[in-house]
Amino acid sequence: MAKSILVSNVLPAEALGIIPREVTVDYNDTEAGLSKTELIARLRGKDGLICHIISKIDDEVLAAAPTVKVVANVAVGYNNIDVVAARRRGVVVTNTPDVLTETTADFAWALLMATARRVVEADHFARSGQWRRWQWDLLWGADVYGKTLGVVGFGRIGRAVAHRALGFNMRVLYQDAVRADVGVERELRASRMELEPLLAEADFVSLHTPLLPETRHLINERTLRLMKKSAVLVNASRGPVVDEAALVRALKDGWIAAAGLDVFEEEPKVHPGLVPLKNVVLAPHIASASFDTRLAMATLAVRNCLAVLDGKPALTPVP
Ligand code: GLV
């Protein structure tokens, strides 16, 4: 029987182009995505779904779509999908690991550097017309080279972030539930630590943990107060890993020096307390947004969906 899929969010034409003609595609090409009611209505009778993280696939959506065999998320994180419910209903869930690792690590570093060296403030200043002469004490920032980097979550992206730190001659500390192989620790010159001593020692803390019940608000008032006053926090994982209200207080009252954030607790809302602060660099969840990477993610999601519809194993099912 001919198969049909719902593509609930925008995808590059090259990725859609690999879908064979005999598969019927219901494509929502609007940037806004679908409401839950629209999603449920358009999933009726479909065999598969390809979606972005803005589509919330909970048990109610899955229950209303009993013909769906696969949900292919175009992201490495999949906290938008109720994976337990999907498994119970025999629905395969896939994500897009590996293809975005380096690009996301690049962006975490872009935030780290921009925050440490005040690039956004410098840009605003240079454009503003206030720049009258070379100034000795203008926009001093923090050194990165030779400092200590703390990586929280030492999976693919966390390790790629640590790898870049070699070029900056940094000491790398990491926290993860699982210890990395000794060979990896040696290659990345990284030492495992518990979260609290890591926060106390690191000059830069970069978050790369998935959003799980145990990582929600991992960074909160108590843990922020453990960090150095000179420390910089970078978050390119998931917004709710950080208690944003506590972070606003930390940045205003000087418990830490600065933060670079790509993700927020209630995207697309940015906590209003963050907006006026100069010591925070904000980005609208774009860490994987390079031309090549977004195409690779979309292509992998399409291939995952097609594989399952063909009765084959998914290329990258969620663990
Ligand atoms: C983006 O946030 C992703 O999880 O890929």
C-alpha cells in the first residue's frame, strides 16, 4: 500500500527530494508549525511524521494517530517527544546525532568567545558613533587561553567542545554520569569531576546535557553561587537546564561574570530580566544552524522515516 507522511515543519527541498514519488507527502511549509489540533488532524491516516523540536508529540497526539509508525525528529535532542509513550505504542522515534556535533560545538565556542571578549557590546559600540579615539580601558574582557573549561555532559557535543579547548591550552574538567574511556580522557586532556567541584574550579562552564528530569534546573541559585565570580556560563543544550530567574540574579548581582545562551526555558520567550543585561550574549537557538548541517539533519530525518516505512531498522533511533 502507498505510504503517506506528514512533514510538520519546513525542510530544505534537497531533503524532501529524496522522498520517492509513491510516498504521499503532506507538507506544512509555514514557519509557524502546526497547533496541536492541526497536528492531530493532519496526522490522521499517516504512516510517518517528520518534525522539528517545536512540534510537541505527546501521548495525546500519538493516541490520535494509531497508524503512525515513526516519528523522525530533525534534532539531536528529543525532549519534545514522549518517547516512553511512543515505545508503548510501537512507534519508532529517531533523532539526528553526529551530523550536528561539530557545528554545535563551534557555536558553543562562538558564545564562549563572544561573551569572554564582549564582542556584541563591542559591535554595538563601534556602530553607535560613541567611538571617538583609541581607548586604553575600553571593553576589557576575560582571557580564554590557558584557563579551565568545565564541560557538563560529556557526550558527543561536550567532547567536541573539549577538543577545541586543546587549541586554547585549557585544562578541561567534565561531569557526566558515565566516565569516558581513559584513552578519550587522555586525548582530550580531560578529568572527570562531580558537578559541584567542577563549578567551583572552572573559568568557563559549558552545558551539553540532555534535558531530563534530573537535569532540569541543574544550574540554579545554589549551583550558580558555587561558581567563580569571574566565571562565564554557556548554554547550548536545553533552556530548562538553567533556572533563568536565578541566572538573571546571578548576572545582575555578580555571582558570575557573564553568560552566553542559545536556549531558553520558554522559547521563543527570553526572560525579560536577561534582555537589558550587557553581560549576556543571546542567540535564538541556532547552534546547529549552518547550511551544511541543517541539510544533513533534514536528510537524515527523511532517511530515518523512509527506512522505518520500508520495514528496515532506523538509521539513528533514539537510545
Ligand atoms: C537542537 O536543539 C537539537 O537538539 O538538535
